[in-house]
Amino acid sequence: MIQIFGKKKCFDTKKAERFFKERGVKVQFIDLLDKGMSKGEYVSVKSAVGGIDALADTNSGDYAMLAYLAYEEDKDEKLLTEPSLMKTPIVRNGKKATVGYCPDVWKKWLEEMK
């Protein structure tokens, strides 16, 4: 099952939902600002995408606050408690994940699912 963690007003999140819908793939949408992400989901996604730098939204107004934190554990906690600091969409396929609009990767996932 494909999971999309996103923000309702995020253009790229809407594009990701449309990508899968057009291909007849059911997705589970999780509103990141409303529900957030569990610690287990966060750890899995962070590992799949290559770390905090890939997850953090450098365009967020509060990004500077995250950048000042010295320890990775503090940054993890900040991202978990303030999911608005994460780039979206976060698309998860089991242990695989992407951040942002990545249709080429998603096409490969769908080919593997056949």
C-alpha cells in the first residue's frame, strides 16, 4: 500500500495523489499537519531517504530554528513535533520512500509491483 504524507494545500502533494489515481493505485493519504507521523514511520522514512537533510524543508519559515539545533536527536524530535518543517509529499512504499515529487521513482515501484 502506498502512503502519502502531505499537506492539503501543497501543490506537489496533490500532484502525487493524482499520479497514483491516474494509474488506478489506491493510496492512503495522511495529513501531516493534522495526524503527523509516528516515530517508527519517521525512522523508516528518514533511513530510506538518506537522513534529516532530505526531510527538512529549507523553505520553511522556521527552518532556521531547526538548523540551530546541534544534535540529530533534537532535530528528530523537532521534526516529529512540528511536521510543518518537513518537505512534502513524503511517499512511502513499504521500506522505500521519497520526498518531493518523484514520478520516475514511483513508476519503477509500480513496475516492480506487477
